[in-house]
Amino acid sequence: MALPIAHSAVAFGIIRSRDRLVLAGAVFLSILPDLDFILVWGFGLPIQVYHRTFSHSILFSLALALLWRSFCPFRLRTLSFMPVLLILLSHGAIDMLCTSDAADHGVMLFWPASSYRAGVPVLVPVYLLVANSPFSPEGALRFLFLESFMAWPLWRFTRIVREGLLAMAARHWDSKAAVQLKE
């Protein structure tokens, strides 16, 4: 189970701003899909039915990114559509890596078109070395320590991927411009 520290580290890797309000907005966006816990804890609905379903889907991320772009405060407009979408999508991707059983706890990326739960338990052995569950006070503290330790590598990895994608896009657009100049 990924905690807000891991989601926030990836969000910080996606954006460039040092503005505290923008960073707070990125943190909010990075944990927004987990607000489905309101349905589970607030209304007593079954966790297997409501957690990691609609709020972790590509459609939900796309809809929220469009809403963000339309209604966010002016100062937060530096978080444009694409970074917001990537932050929201990264939440589901991280949760997929922390899923022990894809059938029960995986992420419904393609909801409502499909109820298939995707999961690739890459990080599960690391979490299990620390504690069996984050739902006890001791387990929560152990998971918090682990994610604090993993935050910088997550941020750095995300930053490297981001810079690589930007460089690829720049080369692509430069080559298109060069072809147009030759014609």
C-alpha cells in the first residue's frame, strides 16, 4: 500500500515549480484518487468494491485534469493539463506496483469499460520486509519510514523519466521543423 509520501514524491518529480502553493496543489492531486476511502470508511461500504476502482481509472484522471484546468485558481495555472493528468495517472501506477493480489486489490484502470483489476506486485516484497500491514500503529510507522527512505529515489527516477521524455519530444519537434525548412 503506497502512502501519500510515495505519491507526493512522484508528483514533485513531474512538476518544476518551487512555489509552495503549487507544491501543495501537486500533493493534493497526488492523493486525490484515495478519497474513495470516504465511501469505505465514511459510509461503511466494502473496500473490495469501492477502493481502487473509479477514482483510480484513466477516465477519472482525465475528467479531473479537465476540471482542474477549468476551475483551478489563477496562481495554480502553472500546473497545466498534462502535469495534472500525469500526477493523477501516477497514483494508479504506484498503487499497481504495491498490489499483493491483483484480483482483489488491483487498480481498475479502464473503469467503466472494464472491471479488470491490474496489479504488478513489484514493491510488495519490500513492504512485507517492513511490516505485514499499514493498518496498525506500528505498521503505519514502519511503512512511513520505508516511504520516507524511498521518496528521494522515486522523485529522482520520475525526474529522469520526465527529462528524457521532454528531450525526446524536443528532438521530434526539431526534426519536424528541419524537414519543413528543407521543403
